[in-house]
Amino acid sequence: MKGIAAAIGALCLPPLLLAGTAVVAAAGGSSAVTVPSCTAAPVDAAAVRQQVAAVLGGTGAKGSRIEGLELPDEQIPHARTIVATGIDLGVPERGQVVALATAIQESRLRNLSYGDRDSLGLFQQRPSQGWGTPAQIRDPAYASRKFYEGLLKVSGWQQMTVTQAAQAVQRSGFPDAYAQWEPLARALQQALVTALHTPDGSAGASAQQLADSCEPQAGGAATGPIPEGTVPKGYTIPADADPRAKTALDWAMHQLGTPYQWGGSCTDAHGQDPLKRCDCSSLTQQSYKEAGIALTRVSQTQAHEGRAVPLTQLRPGDLLFSRGTKAAPEHVGLYAGHGLVIEAPRTGRNVRFSTLADYAAHSARRVL
């Protein structure tokens, strides 16, 4: 975890500069290095919000330069992945701030293909130390999840300072360097949580509702497991399905096997950008967009699209909801006919077919 950015940050030099100095410091190995204490500078939270809005929403100019965010077009999407992954895993705000401060210090929120020894990625995690393969570590969603898993194993991390918690996970050669980025990390976390609250830009669901919006219903007797990411043997889209439902289901089937990502737009599920992968409601939204039908972005609002239909009268293409309540469901999928549902279930799982029994729907809507 003693990456090039760590060496720069520990000396409190301007980021992205003096790379030669960083290499010399990193090459020092175990030799003692005396560095000054890094004092966290105040951060203009309004300017950070402006940067986030400009990069993620295209709402105007980025505004003034912010130390630590010199490359906002590259950095802010990575920060969003870190926050979205934390929310998805149920990590509280403080843990998300720790993760952001760590990534700012280790890589300046860049998905680096290099570092000290074999360190890689946002958190400068090392394959040789069991963090994953090089390809996994350079997947921002994977790297974020592994950092949070390490943090949650640290006893009493919530009572530690940000820099103590970060160091407990990273074991950096510059353990005091994380503190300087706490104000920026906090401002970023608050701006990004606001942006992630309502992915469609509408008001409504709380942060917790959105964090839970794609979790599966617990329970439900399994009636025959289907290998994740595969089409059940003998399945075809029912011939009598509405042509628009056929289009939506066919599009959804092409996303089978792609990783779930809370907050993901589902606009490039097979690509490298985690935030373009699918969560439950973006899968249904984009499937129907392919069929020329516009849906809102989250399950709580999709529950008011079209008209309600009884679960005994389902047709292919119906939206199926589970968990929560009928008025505010926390998960949505597409009824595929033959007692099957296509869904993006939760973190760590892939877009898949499920049986109705496993899915345990409590309500349905028809948007055709």
C-alpha cells in the first residue's frame, strides 16, 4: 500500500507533481523517513457539489480548481463507485469517508495500472498480498468492496480517526497521510449521496430506501435453482407475448451474467465502467426503453407505472415487485413467462433468471 501517490501525499506536496521525488521515497524500502505532519485544509463543499453536478449531470461549468480533484472527469466517477458500493453494502457514512480519503491518498482517485511493487488501482491493493488478481483490483467496484470488507473486519473502526481506520486496512508506510484528505472526502461523500438519492433526478426515496431498493425478498421455497446467468433449459419468450414485451425481455436476456451494481445505469452492462452496469430498476428501465417505453428510475416510482394486475393474471413483461410494501417496494424484476423472472438481484450476484417461488413477489404492474 506504499504507492507513489502515498509518498507524494505524505510529504504534503501538490498532487500529480514531483513524481521523481515519489519514486525515490518509495524506493527507500524500510529505511526510516521523517515527514512533516499533514494538516487537513478546509474544503469548499459548495464547489465540490458543483464539480459533482457538472461531471455526473452535465449541469454547467465545473467551477474553481479543488486541491485533490485536479482531474474531476476521471476522479468523480470513481468516487461515485466507492460511495455507491458502500451504500450497497450497508457501510455507514463514516466508512464511506474513510474509503474516499484512502483512495484520494493512495491514487488520487485514479485507477492506476502501476504503483510501488505490485500495487494497483484506486486503493493501491497488491495481488501478492491476497487482494485479488490484477484484473479484479483494477475493477473499481471490486476494489471498493474489498476495501470495505477489510474495514468492517477492523474491531472498533467506527471509534477510530479516519486516518487510523484507513491505516488499519492499508498498513501504509505513511500512516499519517490519510488525515489531510478527510475534509475533501467528507464533502465528496455528501455531494455524491445527494446525487445517488434520486438517480432519475426526481424527489422521493430516502437513502436507505435506495440502498435497499434492489435487495431480494428473503425466504420463498426454491423450486429448482437455475445456474446464475444462464437461460433455463428449454426456455423461449412466449409466442403470444406483446411484441414490446418480447423486445424488453430479449434485451434483458442479453444482460444475463453481468455483475449487479447498485446505482448503475444499465447502459453498458458488459463494459468496464461499474456505474454502467445494472441494478434492479435500471434493468427494467433500460429493457423497456429498448421497446420504446419510458419508465422512471427506481422501484418505488415504477410501482406506480401502468396499472396493477393480480399475481394470478401475469403476462410476460409485467413488472414484478418484492420486499417492502406494494406502495414502496424495494425490488423489481421482469416477468418472463413460464413462472420465471429476470432480475438484477444484489451486490455480488449477476443478472439472472429466478423462479416465481424464489422471487416471492407481492405485487405486479403492467406498463403495456
